[in-house]
Amino acid sequence: MTTETTPDAAARQPYTGVLPSQKIWEMVHAEEISAVLMKIEEDQIQPASIDLRLGDYAYPVDTSFLPGRGTRVHEKMRQLDADFERFRIDLSNGAVLEKGRVYVVPLLESIRLPADVAAFANPKSSTGRLDILTRLIADEATHFDEVEGGYKGQLYIEIAPRSFSIVARTGTRLNQLRFRRSRGAAPRSISAADWKQLLDEGVVVDTGTASAQTREPGMLPFTVDLKGTGANNALIGWRAKKNTQRIDLDRRDYDPLDFWEPMRFHKEPVLTLVPDDFYILMTKEAIAVPSQYAAEMVPYDTRAGEFRVHYAGFFDPGFGWSEANQKAGSSRGVLEVRSHEVPFLLEHGQIVGWLRYEYMAEIPETLYGQAIKSNYQGQNLKLAKQFRPL
């Protein structure tokens, strides 16, 4: 038997990379993505990901865990607590998930992946901005937020509210799943020449604010804005209050001052992070993701400092990108910051992380932005959608 290797045959082969919305819909129609009781809704499909929904029950657990090879999630929970089913929480009419506790919730969606397609999860943007730690768990998983090619089965989410207790219910969307096709090959890399052109032409970052420091092609450094507009008393960030009411995730009218302390520029553009306090800050740069790319923030890098700068971190194609002039617009990156162990001094313009770009397998038919009513297009220092503008 011979293998066809002509250029025309190669061109017909599917590209490697992150799958776009139209390919995710094909997976839904092929029942490679399915849901129990409730059908997949149209607005679950984003340009390069699908929103996942909470099922009917949450299980309080005493510790975070991974099931490991040969063990399913339910089996692991039974090993940790033989009576875990007795204490499940019914989410059908909404229930409180307390801050400082850990919960495991079966998701409505299950998957049946082809052998050459793996899946990766991130919290949704609003989830991260509420300081809710979420991580995807699959049966037999040895890593959070990753599902190997060929997996067939149920999906679960670990939920750990950090700053606020929350009210969640069946169907609430806290995390999203994206798919990467490999066909047994390494992901396509961005060449040094292409990356230089993207930077020089202001396609991925505003050329007026772009940092000159790059580690490698496809890795964009970003810095923190601690000046705001530059005027005295300008808003530069928010710090979560310690004792507040719970947050119902379906509401959109909370007063931000009931939950957050505004931080303003005063004399010097610096900020000392208090260990385990939670901050919302923003990048100095306007950043963008062109249609043929997806991007993800590297959440934690000790070379920048002992702090985490992002929970969510996944940026759909079209974020911050102006289709009209093919350049970065005005969208800043919002940073969800928590210092670890020791106080840490941040200064205006300091590099606090990196944005990793990768190729899409195809350009999505719909991009992030106004057409799909994206919440954070054109954003500056913006809190989660549950809070009304200040």
C-alpha cells in the first residue's frame, strides 16, 4: 500500500492547530461533544472554544485531587470519602458554594475525542475576575485542564471560590474547552520573521506601548499599568474586600464598591502586593489576537516574580483586533493578580507575564467582538460582568 504525498494531497490534509468554531460545531454534530438532558446551545460556541456547563450536583470535598491512571473521578471521591454522595448539593434551583471550600461538579458535557485531537481548559474571563479557581478533571487524568487525544467520557470541574462565596446553578458556565489537532506532529511554530512583522506593524500589540523585550517568536511580554490616565487619583486597579455578601453569578447589577476597594494613582506609580490579597489590574499595552491565531497568558512565571497574573488567560481570535485596519485596537489585558508568600513591589511598566500565540487550524467563521456580543472587547480596567460600571 502506498501513501499519496503529492502537494495537492498535502493541501487537502487538515491543518494542525486550535480548532475554530465551525469545526467545534462539526464535533457536536458528530456527537464527539454531547450533553445529557440539555442540548448544546448556540451561544456556547465561541470562536475557538466551547463553554462548559455545570450539572445538577456539587460534591464538597476535603482536598483537591487527580484520579490518576486507571481510576475514575467518582471512584476517587469514594476512596477519599465513602459517604460523599450523602452530602451532594442540588444545583437545580441555585445553591451557595462557600469561599475557602473545594467542590467537584460533573459537567453536562461529555466528549469523545479523535485520536489526533486533544482538549485544554481554562476558566472563563468572568470566573477569573471573581477569583474563582476552576480546573477541569477527566477520568484517569494525571493533569488538570488537559484531556488526551482519544478520550471518551464524562468531564468534571473543580471549583474553589477564593475571595467571594458564589451562587451557582445547573447550566452555569465557569470554564471553557478548546481543541488542538496535532495529527502526530508538533504544533506549527511562528517564524522569527513573521513574528517580527507582527510586532513591527502593530498587529498583536500597540506599537506605541509595545515592550522591546521578547523571549522567542510567539511570546509577547506584557507590562502593568500603574498610572491609569497619568493624572493624580486615576483608577489603576481594584482589591477584593475581605468580608462581603455572596455573588449570584446570574446577576449583572452588583455595586462594585460593595465588593472591591478602588486603588488610585498617588505620587508614585508603584504598588506593593500584600500576600494572598486579590487584585484586578491591567496591562499597559493594548493587545490583540488576529484571526489566524489564538493566545494564552502564561499564568505563573517565577522569573517575573512570586505572583500569579492570570487565572483565565485564553484569548479568542479577534480579541482586541481591528478587522478594518488589521491592527491592534484599544483592548487592554486584564490581570488577576495574587502574590504568594511575601509582599512584592510592582512598578509601572514592569514586565509581569507573557502572552503565548499559536496558530489556528483554520480561521473562525465568527471572531471575538461585537457580532457575538463579547463582554470584554475594547476593555480597559473592567471587572467581571456581574458588576455594573462604576
